[in-house]
Amino acid sequence: MNEEKMVLSHEPVPGYRTIFHITVVVAVLYLGAIFLWPFI
């Protein structure tokens, strides 16, 4: 059997990577504030 490889691809969305990084940084800072709040 000769099967073809199927490739799933898409065009990159401009600005997605920047928004993703900002969201990760905000989430880390938020969790840090929650965990460190009792010690302040």
C-alpha cells in the first residue's frame, strides 16, 4: 500500500506569539503574588 503523508499546516497569526508571552508573564506574576502574599 502506498499511503500519502498528510500535512496539517496554517498561516501564522501576527501578534499571537507576543500576546502568548505577555499572558504567560502575567500568569507567573499573579501566581507569585498569590503564593508570596502571606510572607509579605
